Amino acid sequence: MIKPWLAAARLRTLPLSISGIIVGCSLVNFSINNHSESSDGLFTCCFGCYHYYTKYSIFILAILTTIGFQVLSNFANDYGDGIRGTDDDREGEQRMVASGIISPKQMKNAMIITAIITFIFALSLIYVAFGSENFGYSILFLFLGIAAIIAAVKYTVGKSAYGYSGLGDIFVFLFFGWLSVVGSYFLYTKSLNFDVFLPATAIGLLSAAVLNLNNMRDRIKDKAHGKNTIVVKMGSKNAKLYHYALIIGAYICTHSFIIRNYYSPKQFIILIAFIPLIMNMVVVGKNIILKELDPELKKVALSTFLYALLFAIFN
């Protein structure tokens, strides 16, 4: 019975979900290079970031918490779309509730268990990062953790599911981009820097591009089931222009960050991640058969993960 649950967890989405954590933690190096006043809990990792204090626990707990949020979101999406009938005869990989392999009650129980485990990870992360010395920060991140759990569930579950009213892109941008990158950076430095928002915005835009591809592929069925995504609202032609804007915007943010914090030509290696993204733009521009967009989701998601790895190594 484990295979259906692994399918429902959608393991292929996990690299995208942890990309922001990798970028955010690697930005601690940026903090040191710019003489940040805070150097507490510096990140040591296997991505080329050396000579830091060995405080792996924040990174590991941040990864586990983010994976928990992603799996919870995937379970909730499977449940919400399954009971609404949105996933009936869908393109792409099979959904467990819609196919009857996992019952709605079983999926709901799995959501509750996943939410509890993820909340425990989040509490542990907050305690390790802030201890008892930064109570205000602890309360803030506790609120953000609760908000993330609610957002993961409410995407497709309930009468006010925001994924059905075209707000999914905004939430993906905020949680995968700004909260993931800036939040993980703040866990180490206890400070903010404007430049950190540039790669955070890039990750958020690329994550929104993955969702946009998903919604472009499912546009006809979503419209038939009242799932009014941005793609359904703007139509196929404008959705393609929107997709171009997301990727180009991510490139501009990344290039701007490199220029503003330039110290070596090797930093431009990060831009290699945009080569498959440019190819994706070409495929999207020519696309007519919607189901052919399915492989493009993996391409953009893995390109975002590559972006995160290159950023951590060469920034």
C-alpha cells in the first residue's frame, strides 16, 4: 500500500519545494561577505559553502519542514480536487482519490497526521533558531508556520479554496519564494537585506511558472469544473505571455543580484539554469496540444532546483 501514498505525495515536486531553502541558507555567505552584524548559526553544507560554523540543524529542520508542507499540500490537492471531480479524466499522472485507490477519509486522516508531524518539525526549527532569547521572532515564525499549514490545505479544500479563485500563483510566489528564501536566511542572521529579496523573487517566479504550466495543461477541465485559475481567467494566449514574464522576471532578478554583489565571473554560472528555461519558453510558445505540456513541468521544476544548487555553489 505504500506505492499509492508515494504517488499521492508527488515526490517529483520536492526538489522544487526545497530550492528556496537551499538558496536562502547559501545567502548566509552573502551576509558574511557584506559584513553583516550577525554571524550566528552560519550554514555549513555540501554545496561548496565551507568555513562556516557547523550548525546543520537549522538547515535539516528547514528542509524537513518544507517537505512536510509540500506533502501536505499535495495530499490536500489530491483530496480537494478528487472530491470535487476536478481530477476526473485528468491529463498527467493519476490522482489517488479521484481514481478510488485511496478513499477521501484515508486521505483526510493522512493530511491530519502530516500536518501534526510538520508542525512538530516547525516548532523544533523555531526553537533551534531562536531559543528562548528571541521570543518575538519565535511568535512571528510560529504564526507563519500555522499560516503555511492553512495555505497548504486551503488551496483546493473547502468552499473558499483559493486555488479555485485564481489566487494560487500569489500564494506559491509568497511561500515558495519570499517566505522560503528570506525566511531561511533570517533563521541564521536574524536580519534582513534588500538584496536577499532578488533571488527570493526569482525562486518565487519560477515556482509560479511551474504552477502556470500545470494550469495551462488543465485549463479546459479546470474551466469545466469551476476552477478559475489565472489561466482560465486570462485565456491560453495571455497565459503564454504571463509564462514568459515569469521566467524573464526571474532572470532579471538573478542578473541584478549578481551585478549588485559582483566579486567573481564564476557567479554568472548560475545563469546556466536559464538555458532549459529558454527552451521551455519556445515549447510553450508553439504548444497546441495541452497534454504535451506535462513534461515541461518537470523541466522547469528541475531547472529551478539546478538554479538553487548553482546559486549555493557559485554565489
